[in-house]
Amino acid sequence: MIKKFDKKDEESGSGSNPFQHLEKSAVLQEARIFNETPINPRRCLHILTKIIYLLNQGEHFGTTEATEAFFAMTRLFQSNDQTLRRMCYLTIKEMANISEDVIIVTSSLTKDMTGKDDVYRGPAIRALCRITDTTMLQAIERYMKQAIVDKVPSVSSSALVSSLHMVKMSYDVVKRWVNEAQEAASSDNIMVQYHALGLLYHLRKNDRLAVTKMLNKFTKSGLKSPFAYCMLIRIASKLLDETEGGHDSPLFDFIESCLRNKNEMVVYEAASAIVHMPNCTARELAPAVSVLQLFCSSPKAALRYAAVRTLNKVAMKHPSAVTACNLDLENLITDSNRSIATLAITTLLKTGSESSVDRLMKQISSFVSEISDEFKVVVVQAISALCQKYPRKHSVMMNFLSNMLRDDGGFEYKRAIVDCIISIIEENPESKETGLAHLCEFIEDCEHTVLATKILHLLGKEGPRTPQPSKYIRFIFNRVVLESEAVRAAAVSALAKFGAQNDDLLPSVLVLMQRCMMDSDDEVRDRATFYMNVLQQKQKALNAAYIFNGLSVSIPGLEKSLHQYTLDPSEKPFDMKTVPLATTPITEQKTEIAPVATSKLPEKLAPSRQDIYQEQLAAIPEFQGLGPLFKSAEPVQLTEAETEYVVRCIKHTFSRHMVFQFDCTNTLNDQLLQKVLVQMEPSESYEVLHYLPAASLPYSQPGSCYTLVRLPDDDPTAVSCTFSCTMKYLVRDCDPNTGEPDDDGYDDEYVLEDLEVTVADHIQKVLKPNFGAAWEEVGDEFEKEETFALASVRTLDEAVKNIVSFLGMQPCERSDKVPENKNSHILFLAGVFRGGHDTLVRARLALADGVTMQVTVRSDEETVVDVILASVG
Amino acid sequence: MGLLDKLSGWLGLRKKEVNVLCLGLDNSGKTTIINQLKPANTPGQEVVPTIGFNIEKFKSSSLSFTVFDMSGQSRYRNLWEHYYKESHAIIFVIDSSDKLRMVVAKEELDTLLSHEDICSKKLPVLFFANKMDLHDAMSSVKVSQMLCLETIKDKPWHICASNAIEGEGLKEGVDWLQGNARAFIMLYYCHCVVK
């Protein structure tokens, strides 16, 4: 017993942090001594430290208690203790947002900032700016102007940086300080000059002309401060990027001239800016790369690191340029700084030839255990890029990855490896079995629930289709026995997929399922019971609908619909078709390009773009009877870039109507538009029901107007239509400076580009993870087939892209990727037609002179099949 | 602070520190009065409306005063009460030429005196009928009538006419305050010790 106490004491004593177990209420109690006279600076200082510590630990202070403590603290201004006063400034800044009436210290701070004591002046300015709001800013403006041009550097810097913060809050007031900032920019102090340049830039950054002028001025006159130089380089490269200025522009010359600057920081910044520019030619890159190459052999670790990191980033874009540095990078492989070594190796992996891969991998595995997780992730990313480049090397990589998987490491690192293995499996069918085997081994001892469930899902998807599905069952069932609820549930789902697809395994799976029905967790039991019953029916269509291809509705939408249903109970059963469909995340297609990037997918349950539109439209009374939103298309631009008015249109499809949302932006600062609407003239039997104008459209504030159109009921095949659009509005001229409009205006109109409604607007993408099963499920009742010749396309790839974008359906089974050097290909597309009809398309493509395409369409509704075939033809 | 220190303080061996609140409507001359009372090393400084408060210190022959010079603007007046608790004396400044707002001043004074942190204490209140140099200024007697000062029974108070720009009348007020603040503070500490 005594021993136990000792141990506890040791533990609490081992943390040398004296503030560890602070109690907020106790500290606030102590803060009462601020009210005592005379003041004891040492004790007060200690208590202030405690308060700030608590605030920084995220402790929540109620407004009343914070205000009380704050006002007690204000009394400490009577003490002249320097440390205490500066601690007061810190406290003021920390409490500025949680206490009320913080402006009480304004006069005290202005007194300090204009006083004689330079130690107080800078901090006082910073504290003052934190507590000042727009209305109070006028009162201190005079002092700020003086402080900016003060000859003490710390005061001037403080004032400049504080002004920069206040630009966000009250741009117009700070803008009046430009002359003072200008003066500070010619200061001799490097920091003041840098901060002044920062302020000047942020005041002007919305005005491209002014920025250009400023750049010209400073590039000509030259600056003292290397920081300011770096800033100038950044501004210049941003401007180049925005204006798409050619590389013959004076700005580019300026950046290039900085490569010859005396200061290494400036040289690096310039090189990095050039290297990151889009479409740089080899000749322009050369000087920048050679500078980085020089840095690679610098004795300073920071420089070597910066250089190799930059090279690593551009290695993918300009491999040939970086190849020049290969020799220097080779030297860095053995660098004592492991971060530098890792980056050097991964760069070489990106630029090197296939033959050097083995050697580099050996080198890296010799010290992979010594580097931090963050860099291990970099290594994994390099490997995954490499696998795409040299698919034949996958066995080496796979071995390496599985070794890494066995090592210790954090979640991010493991996730990167798992993602990488998954992407290899998807790229190379022949690596599937080894990959799955490694992953199986990994989940035997995996502490990350997210990864385990992800792998189980993959096993369920891929496992049944391997030659020997039975060997995965053991790994999966082990999870049911050993793991937490979430993993068990995922394992049950995976098992069900094996049972559904492999008839000979079905009896064993049913036995295992029966055991899972005894599980202690509700979700696991529910899933097991559900799958058990589905599997016992032994119907392909049921399996396809409920085991392979899960719900395709949007989860927030389902939640809302169900909630609505329970609020308003009726005799009718709940109809799944009234629930808006989930939009397939666009990132899905990107997986091939950046396999590791997929790990950054947003959390599943965040409302999608369509859910947001659904909510916005539902809030408009005119659109309430339209039912659930079926599909929202990507925005289409109806104006050229940089015209007077910018209009883009988003098509929202409902079951019988379409709503056109026009997002308009007025780019003329001397006009105020009112009653803006877009008049639409349909070419077919579409009927415009209602216009909902945007009430007013001030300069550069986007607004939306809507048009409601009824789709033709009598002719369901009329899916495409062209609308000619005209924007109509009332113009009121106004003063560009004040935005004050004239009293009267005049009507005007503006012709927009035509808007097309195509078949794609009637179909929502749905991903069917198992296309074959879905194909069987829909059945051949309304199957139709037709053959087309696509004369104008030359490659299969192009044909696939055209079909996918034309029909607006989701490619399944990764069939949108055409393997190289093949003459035929099968494309699987899945979607749901307006009205909730599942629609599947199988297109067999053959490459002869042109591309010949045999399209087979299945759906649960005959007209849909006709519509699709008609639109393709 | 030990009892011995306190005793020596009472015996006048050390200058006692007194917290004084300087209140009054905006533009009544609070900051100007305090600037006059300060040791005269920063003359000629332009006085701007106070936002929040300023802390100033000055000494009289036997006491050292810490003055909280509060802002008199209407929107900051509700912040005065945060400083009531720990104060030992109040200076209330009135612009005696501003007849129109005398009622406002009276109202603020009544609110102040009826505040729970003030009404129970017998702290001395010094009134400055300021700006007496202006030709339309009222006499201090008239001011005290308009503010109904005679109804204050439970606190020692004193009114004196002043001209803060020239410093006239301030000395008289501070002398009075010094005597009464000493008495108050003795009582205050005795009370504390007994408790």
C-alpha cells in the first residue's frame, strides 16, 4: 500500500510543471488580492501567470467571472513594476474576447504608448489594438499614425503589425495610414521595413494596378531588409501567377535577379518561387535549380533541408531538371540529418531510373526506423508515386510496405501505408493476392479501428473474387471474436459478401453468422440477423440490392426525410425513392492520380454540396411543393470571363420540375442592379412557370435569382432542351466611392449564352460497388441493345470520357480506366433516372478505324431505356 | 502586512495610501483637476476625453493618494461601479456652468450614493463645483442646492468651488479630503482588524 502511494507521488512529482493541477475557481479567488493596497507585484505576477496558463489550456471562463478578474487586474496599472505591467498587457490580450467592457483600459494604454518608457510602448500598442473596435479606432488613430513613424523600431513594428491585424476589421480607417507606412518602409531597421511592406501590400492587394506600382517602386529603389525582399518575391510571383504574365515580364526578371542576392534566404526564396511557377521552361528553371544544387552542399543543415525539400516537391513536375542534381542528392542520402536523407532518397526515387529503385529502397530501409512518422509518410507517398510509374516493381514495393506495416508507427503513417497498398492492388490485379495477404496479417494486430474497418470492407469487396476466397474467412472471423464493436460489425458485413458470392462457402458462412447473432452488441447482432435472413433466401437480386450495393441515398437527406415522416405520420409506408440520392464524391476519380490524397477525404457525414442546395431551395416558399431535390449540376458559366456581369447557372432537377439558379455578380462599381431576373425562352415544350428575381445586386456582392420550369409531362422522351437566356434588371447609377445610388434608374437587359439541358441532368450518379450483381438485380425485362459508330473519336480513352460526361453516370468497377495497348474495352455505368429508376449501361467498345460501340441499357422502366438510347444516337 | 506595520501606519510614521475615485459627468474637468494635483512635471499636456480610466498618484502632507480618474462619458458611467468596493474616498466633479445637465449629475450622484458598495460605508465625498471662472457659473451654494447635498446624512461631505485650469480651490478641497480620509481609513482598518 505504501509503495503504491510512493509511486503516485513520484508520478505527480515527475512533471516539473508547477501549474499542472490548477483549479480555475481557486485562481480566481486568489485574484482578489489585486484589489489590495499596496500592491504586491510578485504575488500578482504569479497569479496572472496562472490565469494566462489556464486560458491557454482551453479552460472556459464565464463572462461574469472573466469580467470580474479583468477589472481587478486593471487596478494593477497603479503599480510601476515593469514585469507586472507587461504581464498586464498579455492578460489584456488574452481576455480581450472573453471579458466585457475591455475598453476600460483604453486611456491607460494610450498613456503608456505615448509615454517615455520605450519598454511599455510596443506592448501597449499591441494590447490596445486587440481591445479596439471599429468605433473606437477613430479615437486612437492619431496615436497610431505617430507610432508607425516612431524612431524606436520596436514601437514602429508593433504599430505596423497591429495595423495589419486591424485591416481585417476596419480597412477604411487603416487605409488612411498609408503615408505613414510608406515612410516606415524606408526605415533602416530590417524588421520595420518588412512589416511596413506587409501592411502596404495588404492595403493594396485587391488593387492589382497599385500592387504593380508598388513592386516597381521597390524593385527599383532596392531594400535593405532580406525579409522584405522575400516578401517582394512572393508578391511578385503571386502577381505573375494571377496575370499569367509571361516570363519576359519585368517581374520575372526581378525574381531572377534575386538569385544573385547576397543573402541566402532571399536566394532560396527566389529559387523556390521560380521552381513553383507553372509552365516554366527548362532554360528558365536552370539557374534556380543550380542555386538549389549549390545549397545541397552547404554546411548549414537548414539550407540543405530547404533545398532538398524544394527539389523533392518539383521532382514530379520537372523530373529532367532535377536529374541534374542527382549526384548531389546521392551525397545527401547518407546525411547525418535523417530528414534531409529521407527527402533526398524520395526525390531520387521520383527522378531516378527503374534500375536504381532496388538500391534506393535498400538504403532507405536501413534507417527507416530512425526517422519520424512525418517523414515516413513522405517515403510512403514517394513509393506510391513510384508504383504508378513502374508497375512492374510492385513486388519490391509490396515487400517494403509490409515491413513498414509491421513496424511501430502512428495512425497517419499506417493509414498512408494502407492507402498505398490499396492503390497498388487496384492498379495491378496480379498484386492483389499478396496485397490482401499483407493487409490480413496487419489487421490481426491493428489498434486503429478506422483502418481495420477499411481493410475489412476491402476484403469483402475483393476477397470473394479471388481464386481462393476461403482463406480470408479465418482472418475475418478472428475479428468477430477479438475486436471492438465497430470492427466486429464491419467483419460481419464482409462475411456476408463472401456468403453471397460463393455458393460453396454459403453453408459455413451461415454457421458463422449464427454465432454472430449471439453478439453482445446491438449493431453486430442486427447486421448478422439481417444478412442471415437475406442469405437464406438465396436470391441473386436480393443479394445484389442488400449486400453488395448498399444504400445510395444521402445520409443527411435520409435523416431529414425520416424525421419529416415521423412528424407527419400517414398510412402510406415510407418511400425510399423520396429521399435525395447521395452525390458520388468527385474525389473518387482522382484516386488514380494521387492515391494518398484520398486519405484526406472529408468526413462522410458532412452535408454534401447537394444537401446544402436542398436546404437553400427548401427555404424559398415558391419551391416548396417540388418534392426532394434530385440532382444539382455543376455550375455553368453563361458569360465570358471579365465581363460587366458574371453569371453562372446551376441546374437543379426535381421529379417534375427544374429550377435554374443564376448566381450573378455585378463587377461595375458605379452601378446598383435591382429586380434582376433571367428570362428564358425554351426551344421545346418546356414551360416556364415562375421567375424569382434577386432584389438587389450591389457591386461585387453575388446574388441569386431563380427560374422555375415544368418538364413536359406528356412527352417523357423530351429530355434535352435549349434555353436562350436574357438577364433583365433595373440599373441605378451610383457613386463608386460611397456606393450611394441615384434616386431613379432605368431598365436594361444583357444577353447571356444559351443554356443546354441534356440527358445528364436527368440522371444522378450512383456507385455500384458490385456492378455484376446490380446488373442481375435489375434484370433483362426492359433490356435494349444498339450499336453505334463513333467516327470522330480516335482512342478508346477519349470515347470513354465522352460517354461518361454525356450520360452523366457513374463508371463502376474502375471501368473508366482503359488499360494501355488494348483494342477493346467494356465500360459499366450506373445511375438513377429522375423519378427513381435504377439505370445501368454496359458499353462494349472496340477500336477499329473509329470506335464502334455496342450499348446495352437496363432499367426498371421502359421509357428510360428508350430515352437513353435515343439520346446516344 | 503585520499588525506592527499597521500600528506604525496609524501613528503617522508612514504615509498611508488612499484610493480615491474621481467621478463626474463628461467635460466637467476631472482629468484637468487630477493633472493639477500631480507633481508639476508634465505641464501643458493637452487633455483629451478619457476612455475607461487613468491611474494617477499624488501626495499630500500626510497621505499618498492613488486616484482612479474615471471616464465621464455616459456609455462608460456604468463601469464606475467596478471600482467602488476598494475606494476610500470620492471626488465628485461638477461643471457649475452647465445648468442644463445638473439634473443628470444629480441622478448619477444618487445612483452612486445608493449603490450597495457605497451606501454602507462612511467614506468622505468631496465635491468640486468646477469652472467657477466662467461668467455664467453658479455659486457652490447654488450647486449644492440643486444637487440636494443637504440630504446626505450618513457621509462626511464638502463642497468647494474650484477653477482647475488655474488650480484655485483645489488645495482647500484636498486638505479637507486628507483629514476625512485619514479618519475613514483608521476606522476601516480597525474594522478589518476586529474582523
